[in-house]
Amino acid sequence: MPPTISKFKPTIVYFIRHGKTPLGDNQVISQNPPLSSEGIKQAKRVALEFKNSDEQIDKIYTSEMLRAIQTAEIISKSINKKSIKIKQLNEFSRSIFKRKVYTKKFQIHYKRYLLAKKGFDRILDENMSKTILLVVHGNIICGLIGKKLKIPFPDIYKLSYNHCNITRATFIGRKLKTL
């Protein structure tokens, strides 16, 4: 059961997709590549935005996958906050949103999706009324936001998220208020 909800100050979550990698989006899940030189530049631009912002960031969370860790580290250094690695935020295949074939591979990725939802709710519970960054993967962002917006699975598949995009969301407890 979630803790008591603060009525005065929402939790602010910045969703940030990692920078670009040298591999195509279909290859990155299985290979865990680093950022490309373009991805490093993208991460530095995002880091500069947060460094120049008046908003105080309380915590930075990232997946345990290399491209997200590198992006989070670049941002972390610019705002003097250490990032926290969360395995539950690791990438999964977007094919789960199609829900057509229930193969063993589907089950593995669907479990990762469920873990991501659970992990995100725990992060929200632990950070009420704070401002946090989530440096993760496009499918994680689409899955979490899609679920909070109650978008049907097949329609979540239609969502996309560009490298190093920033989305600001506010939550009251676990409920999405603004996006």
C-alpha cells in the first residue's frame, strides 16, 4: 500500500531516454552497446539544460544498461548528483505491446515490463514531493506513461520516444496529473 499522499506538492519526474548508440534500435536490447559520439553529445546537451535550470533535482535513477548509465553519468556530473542504478528499469522489447504471440521470449519481456511498472511505483512512493530524473529506454518510457494514461497495449506500440528527449510529468502519489 502506498504511503500517505502529499496534497501540497506533486512529485516531478523527468523521463529521459538515453543517447544514441552505434547500433539500430532493434539490436540494442540483446547487445547492450555504449553511447555513440552523437549520443555523448546528446547527453551533454541534456546535462547542460539541467545544469542551467533553477529546478533542484533530488535523485537520478537509471537502468543497469550501459547506454543509460553513460547518459545518466554525464547528467549526474553536471548537477553533482550520483545516479542510482535500478535493474527493474532495464529495457524490454516493444513487441510485447502487440500481444499477438505468447512465446517464451514474449514472457521474458512481459515480465520485464511488469517489473518496470512495479519498480516505478516504488520510486514514486519513495520520492513523494521530490523532483527526480529517470534516465531509461524508449520502451520503458512508453510503457510507463502508456500505463499511467490507460492507453491500450496495441496503442502503446504506436508511441515512440527520441534519444535524449525530456518529458516532464507530475504525479500525486502514483497518479499522473500532468504530462
